[in-house]
Amino acid sequence: MLKSNNYSISAIARKVGISRQQIYRIKKREELTKSQEETTNGI
């Protein structure tokens, strides 16, 4: 099930014209913003 999910996501991304690198960058950016929010909340 996970494999088919990953495949469909990459297939959709291909249709939209988003490369895996861009998706990876977006995910990393989301993680960074989340960690930044946590640190600002902690202060």
C-alpha cells in the first residue's frame, strides 16, 4: 500500500511538473519552519 501511495504521489508530481528534488526541498522547508516555531515557542 505504501509503495502504491508513493508511486501515485510521484506520478501526480510528474504531471504537475514537480521534481523529486523540489518535493524534498519543500519537505525540508516544512520541517525547518516547524522546528523554528517550536524553538520560538520554547523561549
